[in-house]
Amino acid sequence: MNPTQISVNLYSQRERLKTPQDFAAGMKRLAEIGFKSVQLSGVDFEMMSEADFVRVCGDSGITITATHLIGTDDLDAPQKCIDRLGKLGVTQDAYAYPAGVNFGEQDSIDRWLVKLEAANQAYKKAGITLSYHNHHLEFIKSRGKTVQQRIFDETTLAFEIDTYWVQAGGESPLTWVKKCAEAGRLPLLHLKDFRIGIDATTGGAVAQFAELGAGGIEFAPIIAAAEANGCLSYIIEQDNAYGRDEFEAAAESFGYLRDNFVR
């Protein structure tokens, strides 16, 4: 893995990036950790112009490797996202979450898959790769398959496999990384670990997000499979740091990748 391929999804630091000043300070701090790129996600895209996002990142030596720009509401008119991506100079976008899609209604899923593929074709014509970012709900069954499998079979989207959420969905992160990578459909990989922790309120056991290397996912074969098949960006994301400084958590995960996988 080249160190420039290690990125961080800004969703992890979203609460610390509310203003242009905060954003600039955040990029400086990420650069000090060693990050060379970010995935623009979880921030207010109206906070600054696209040119200002690029400039502020560049001032800290950071590029924007990808975004989470397109959403369910954009599927009928993806051109506005395509135009914004052009201004950002980004050719990798990911559909982050199926907001508003009724996964209990098969016809709703059917219509949504058709819209996903139509938007994907518009992206392709613009020279942009659209990836699907999974959570655990995609492992609900639909017409005899998981929704995740239907996306793989019935669309030509690429994938941004999220290791934690595949594990939480009851399937193997390695299996899905290999499946998508070997098909040439894994340009982006979301790396987050999975641990069983203690709920601060109830005192009971609960699944938790974890810094890389602090949970139970074995990342060596996952990263090897991704590397062997042209994955472009290994993106650290930790949805919740449970009171820990989010930048410190990202630094720990960055160090894990640097020390174990950078060659």
C-alpha cells in the first residue's frame, strides 16, 4: 500500500468541522497525522464553494480523493452532483445510504435499483465512478437474495465495501472485498474495526466501532485482496469514537495501516 492511498472519511470528524475555520484547522491536524487525502463526507457542502474546499485542503497538502455526494433524492437528477464533482475535481463518488427506500416493500427496492443504475450510467458518461457504500441493512433478504447481492447482480455500480457494516450484517468482509475486487468493482474501501464493548448507559455488551487493530476483524487478507485488484483508496472511518478525540482515533488507525501495510 502506498501511503498516499490512505485516506480518512470526514464523517468521523463531522462535529469538529462545522465552519470554514474549523475545516481549515481540521485539515491541518489531519496533515500533521500524515494523511494526504480525505473523503469529503458528513460536512455541510454549502459551507464553502467547491473551489474553497479544494483550496483549503490544498493549503495543508491534502487532496480530495472521493465524496459521499449523491443521495436518494439525487437519483432522478444526478447532473447537479456531476456538476459539483467536476468543480471539486473528483472522479470517485459513493452513494452513502438508501434514505427513504422502503426495504420492507419489494417493489420499492426494484424501483430504487433501476434508479441507481440510471444514475450510474449518467456518472459513467461524465467519467465518474459511482460506488455503493453498504451498511448492515443491505443484508436483508429481497426476492431470494440479500439486497447487497441484488445490487451486485442487477447494477454495474462499483462498491465501497465497509468492513464493519458487512460484519454487523452477518456476512464476511473478506468475502465481499474479494468478490468486488476480483470483479474490478472496488475502487474504494472503508476500513473500520468491529469490537464488542460495554454500553455506558446499560452496562451490557454492545457492538461498537473500533480503531483499526483494536477489534476482531483480520485486515491482512482484506487489504491483500484489495491491493491485488487495483483498489485506489483505503479510507479510515469510525462513526463513533465514544468520547475519545476523533482525530486521535484516526491517528491510531492511520498508524496501524502505516506500520503494517505501507511498503
